[in-house]
Amino acid sequence: MTSTIETPFETPAADERPAPTFTRPLRHDLYVDDPRRKSMLLASVLSAMPGLGQIYVGYYQQGFTNILVICGLFGLAALGVFGGNLEPVAAIFGVFFWFYNIVDAGRRANLYNQALAGLRPMDLPENSKAPGLRGSLGGGLALTIAGVVLLAHTKFGVPLDWLRDWWPLGLVGIGLWLIWEHRKATANPAGEP
């Protein structure tokens, strides 16, 4: 007596299975020898200097953002803006962000290499172009204000004690600007002027 076991899932015959498709033919020798490939180890090691690994892979904006976050955090800590209560939180965030930066650089290098090999569809950064200077009203205003405040401190001796009390106002301004931009984008979803 033979018994049969019914399976809830039928597997299609070999001739019925669809062939895997890639954006281009995958050849191991081209993948390994492609000079555009990025080293995951080198990207991670370079990220010991925050942002440098992302720049090596070609993600310039992400790299510059990472270094600005770390420099801004250290700058605020050096000014004593956090007081005694927030220093542990700022230190934990700084360490976390630094390690995230290292892991992210290695991950981006791996994804970049997979995209080069046709294993993963994604937009690759353009290595031939450096980041452009398109201009930014918010960035320009922030740099101008920071420059005026620092110049007043170094040239005219204006104390920066007020900065310790008023720095959260900068976060409020950034938040209001983000809300404003979101409302403009939702009011005009097609991007028409």
C-alpha cells in the first residue's frame, strides 16, 4: 500500500519556471574586475573621519551632512550649550551617530557594487561630478548669522553667554521652515509655480 502526501504548494516543472532577469548579463569576472567597484573595508575605515567613507563611494551630500552633524555636536558641546543635564544624551548620540556612519559607508559600498553588477536596481551616484553650489536661502542665512555672531565675539568681544540660553530657537526656526516647505509641497503637488 502506497501513501501519497499532498502538498499545499505545487512546484512548477523546470520548463515552466521563469528565468531570472537582470538589467544586464552578470559575469563574475566583470563584477570582480570592474574598476568602479568600491571597497567596503576602505569605505568603513575612511568613515573613522565621519562622512569620508560616503564621499569615497560617491554620496557627497550624505558625507557632508554626516561631518556637519558631528562637528555641530562637538561645537555645541565645546560651547557648553548642553549644560550638565544633556551632556550624557549628546555623548551617547554622538557615539551612536559615529558608529552608524561607519556601518553606513560599508553598506553603501556594498549596495553600490551590487548595482554595478546588475544585482540590485538603484541609482548610482555620479563619480565624475563634485557637489555643485546651487545656493540655498536657508543655508546662506544660517552661515551669515553664524559668521556675524562669531565675528562679533572674536573682533569686538561680544560674549556668547546668550547662545547657551537661546540656541533652541534655531531648532524652532528649522522646524517652522520644514513645516512651511511641507505645506508648500502638499498645496502644489505637481510642482507648478
